[in-house]
Amino acid sequence: MNANHLLLLLLPFVLITLVSQGHAQHLFGKEKVTRLHFFYQERLTGDNPTIVLSGRPNDNASANFLTFGAVSVIDALLTEGEDPNSSVVGHAQGLSVSAGQQQLMLIFVVDFGFTSGEFNGSSVSVLSRNPLLETDRELAVVGGRGKFRMARGFANLHAVNVTADFTRIEYNVTVFHYE
Ligand SMILES: *[C@@H]1O[C@H](CO)[C@@H](O)[C@H](O)[C@H]1NC(C)=O
Ligand SMILES: *[C@@H]1O[C@H](CO)[C@@H](O)[C@H](O)[C@H]1NC(C)=O
Ligand SMILES: *[C@@H]1O[C@H](CO)[C@@H](O)[C@H](O)[C@H]1NC(C)=O
Ligand SMILES: *[C@@H]1O[C@H](CO)[C@@H](O)[C@H](O)[C@H]1NC(C)=O
Ligand SMILES: *[C@@H]1O[C@H](CO)[C@@H](O)[C@H](O)[C@H]1NC(C)=O
């Protein structure tokens, strides 16, 4: 075997090594920061609520989505403006789990999928504590799809209206992702 043959045999290993050592920047592009602003619109009552109780703790017939141990499914609208009739920019779909023994506390496992503009088809994934009694809150963004693939970040929330029938929350999301 001459030196050329040896080189041919080794070449695949050299390539594999280079690929596996590639920097995130070479694989995904430069990291950048995007800020998103929208309103989360939840209807709690009526014919078409955006949150439904799907698991009652201890078969408790009077449990609601706030009862400790309750699991609920969410499909809420995201709008551009505070008015629930303003343009829809996406949907928040996922689970809310009431997980506070001492005080009311929800855990949100929710995909915020966007359906308009530059980020149509992309999403950010939230997996976070959501202390719904607090007017100002912060949620953790742990991932995303599409243009937000590999994202991480945080969402700052401000409760604009919280009533027995609906909640309206302002979101400012800061997302670190790749170009
Ligand atoms: C059932 O749920 C209601 C509403 O949250 C609560 O007040 C009550 O204590 C619960 N009962 C039991 C047995 O957990
Ligand atoms: C939104 O539009 C519906 C139907 O046109 C209307 O009944 C409702 O009052 C509007 N809501 C607000 C907050 O303007
Ligand atoms: C968003 O993307 C979908 C699928 O590509 C497309 O059908 C839809 O028209 C787009 N919506 C907007 C508002 O651009
Ligand atoms: C979101 O950002 C806007 C503009 O900077 C600001 O006016 C608003 O108070 C912020 N809201 C939250 C919930 O952070
Ligand atoms: C929602 O909150 C805003 C700001 O606090 C207030 O102006 C508005 O009247 C509230 N809307 C309802 C329907 O309670």
C-alpha cells in the first residue's frame, strides 16, 4: 500500500472529525437577538374556551384548572394588539399544570407558533413556572422551531386584564437564535 492509498483510507475520518468539531456559527450562522411583542388572549368561559380542564386530581368533581394537580390543555390566540379582535399573529398551544401546594402556581409547557410575518411557521417553546397571581412575570424560552431552531431566551409578561371570563397578557419575548 502506497502513501496515496493510506490517505484515501484516512480521509473519511478526517472529514468526520472536521464536521463534528464545527462551531455553531459555521453550522447555523451567526447568533442574533430578536424581540417579539404580542398579546396572549385567553377565554376561560363561553362556548369556545381556549383552556380546558383535561385531568382532575383525585377525581375531584369540583376541581378547576387552578386546583393543585389539575392538567389543562391550551390553544390560545396571540394577537398583534391588546384588542382580541386585532390581527392574529399566532397560537399558544400546550399544557398548563397546576403545581403549587403552598400558593397558586402554573407550569406552562407551551409552543408559541407564529402564523404571520417574518416568523410565519416558526415557534418558540416555553417550559416554565407561570405565577399567574403576579402582574409581572418572566417565563423561560427553552427552544424553538424554524427560524428559532436552537433558540433560548425569556419572556416578560404583564397582565393587562385578568377576569373570571378572560385574561389578556402582554408578552415581550427576547429570543437568542441563529441567522
Ligand atoms: C376539589 O377542588 C376544589 C376546587 O379547587 C377544592 O376547593 C377542594 O378542596 C378539592 N377537594 C379535594 C378533596 O381535594
Ligand atoms: C370582537 O368582535 C366580535 C364580533 O365582531 C364582537 O362581538 C366583540 O364585541 C369584539 N370584541 C371587542 C373586545 O371589541
Ligand atoms: C404563513 O405560511 C403558510 C404556510 O406556508 C401560508 O399558507 C400562509 O399564507 C402564511 N401566512 C401569512 C400571513 O403570510
Ligand atoms: C414591552 O416592551 C414595550 C416597549 O419597550 C414596553 O412599553 C412594555 O412595557 C413592555 N412590556 C413588558 C410586559 O415587558
Ligand atoms: C383591560 O385593561 C385595560 C388596562 O388596564 C383597561 O383599560 C380595560 O378597560 C380593561 N378591559 C376590560 C374589558 O376589563
